Amino acid sequence: MPRYHQLGKIPPKRHTVFQDDDNNYYYEELFGTIGFDGMSSLLYHTQRPTQVKEVLKSYDVAPKIAVAKNMKSLSLRGFETPAIDDYLKSRIPVLVNNDCQISLAAPKKSLREYFYKNTDSDEVLFIHKGTGKLRTFLGNIDFKYGDYLVIPRGMIYQIDFDTEENRLFIVESRSPIYTPKRYRNWFGQHLEHAPYCERDMHPPSELETYNEAGDFLVKVKKQEVMHEYIYAYHPFSVVGWDGYNFPYKFSIHDFEPITGRIHQPPPVHQTFEAAGFVICSFVPRMYDYHPKAIPAPYNHSNIDSDEVLYYVAGDFMSRNNIDIGQITLHPAGIPHGPHPGAMERSIGKTETEELAVMVDTFKPLMVTEAAMKIADEDYYKSWLNH
């Protein structure tokens, strides 16, 4: 999201001497992407952020693939993934390719015993159940049901949950997450036809700063391996920063739907984009208003993309027997569309209360072993007439 933000104390000129009231130096760090060409922020630390006391164990966290070349429509019972105390262990990958990894998580406890940094991917955490606070070295963000938390790669963070009942839908992106180009002018400002604007995007508003020595465990994910580092100083040592690279939240409830006289194609629901996929939001909206409109989507062939739908709430009008937390996968190469009777039921309807998150990938998705444990493998037969 190209937008400037500043939090805490910063000097009037970058790359210049900056000291506290006792003449102790602050240490500058460029936190950037795509070399020196992408979005970046300048951070100012109480201590040098490079002080590693020890590197502990490293272990593989790559998802185990069950079906590498999937050509079957699948339905996954998402709420059957187990609730697990530890935040990272609760994240269970279900679908993956070289551009993204889609996971489900039901963490019972806050991430407070260590810090986490994903250097492989930007993360989008969709909050299906739970409330709490995302705590990062660039500041904190309160979250609740329906929020997307967008966390750039390299961000050191912890996360607090208010209760033990939490459900997350997580998309990790190997390329930076942006808002769609067609929603922005050449300066980066969101245009009038965009389904949201800058007022709907909420950057960190609370900066925690520690100048504390000790043994701080930071778990760093790189190339599907988790590395455990012991840092000499608290990672949240930032007194101020400014720039364009920072975490933010956006609520699915703030997405303003684009409607028309006849059925609108899926791109009108697009919320985020990356190099190899898009994320879309299906929200409550008025249906098409042509007198002979068919609100249900037309049958369409997924020639170029795999389609993933995560059902959040309401009655998804094009599907039969859908539960909240369910994931459907419709792979490229075969057509799909409304379930039997769904088209007919939709005619004459004026509105929908559905809520869902869609991920369309432009490379095939592999199905993990964990996904197959919660899969309805007969889902592909659900379009047959009975």
C-alpha cells in the first residue's frame, strides 16, 4: 500500500546523527524490499539491531505434499483443524505453490515466549474468530473479527489473543502484497472508483520501545527452515520510524461492493494483489437489478487459475451445504459453477449476506497431507443432478 506514515521520534534529515537527551546515539536501519527499489522505512533503534549472541537449532518447516499435481475439486472442513497452544505450531499449511502458501490456524495462546520473523513472505492474516493485538517493532495494531492484518516480510512481531478461541485464515506471499494497481493513480492514491480508500487502512498507532539487554529468542523463517536466534537486546528497540513499508489492517466489513445491472465478474471483489495471485472479498451486497438478471455466477472454466474460497459467514448463494470455515478448491483446467438448484434459487433475490475470502492463483496449487485429512474427496461429484 503506497502511503507514507511516521511514528515516534525521527531526526529532521535521514542518515544524520540522532541522539537522545543523554547524547547516546540512535542507530538507523533501512527496512526495505526489492533491493533498494521497493517500499521501505527508516527505523531508529536504541541499540544496534545486528547483535546476535547465539544461533540455536534450525529445523525444516516445509509443508508435506500429498498431491503435487491436483486435478480434482476439493472441499476442506477448515474448522476441523485442531486448536494448538503455540502460535507457529497452530499454522497448518493446506495449499501451496511457488507464489503463496495458504494455511489455517487455531492458536489458543498468545505469542509471547519468543518473537517471529518471516523472511520468505509477506503475510496476510484474516481474523475469522478472536480479538487481540498485533505487536511489532514498528508499533501495535488492535484487531477483531473480519480484519485482514498485512505483515510485510522481515517484520519482527508477537501477537496477543484475548481468548483461547481463535481462527485464522493465512496467506503467505513470496512477493510483496499490494492494493490493485487499477485502484490507484500514478502517485499511489486510491481512486474514486476503488472499493476502499486510505481512511479504511489502519497503520500502527502505538509504538513500544525497549532498551533492554538479555537473551531474546527470535524464530526466523527462511527457505522453509526455521532458525532460532538469541538476540542481545529486545527486538522492539525502535524509538521512531517513517516510510512506506509497515504493517496495517483492513476490515473486510469496510470493503464497498461493486454491483451492476447484470452479474459482475470476480475481479470486482479484488482486495489485494501479488505477483502470482490475488485475494478477493465477497461481502453483503445488493444483487443485480436487471429485470431478468441471474444473480448466481455463470459457469466458467478455470483455464489459467486455481480458485480457493474460504467461507466466513452467511449463505453463499452459489453453493449447497456450505459451512463456515470451509475451503473449496476448484483447480484450473475444469469448469465449475453454481451447484444444482443454486441458479434457479437466485433468480428474483435482491441481496446476499455472504462473507468469504477468495484466493485465485495463476500457478497450480499442491495439496498438503494435512489438507487431505480434512478433505471431502467426493466434493467433485456435488454438481451431479440427484
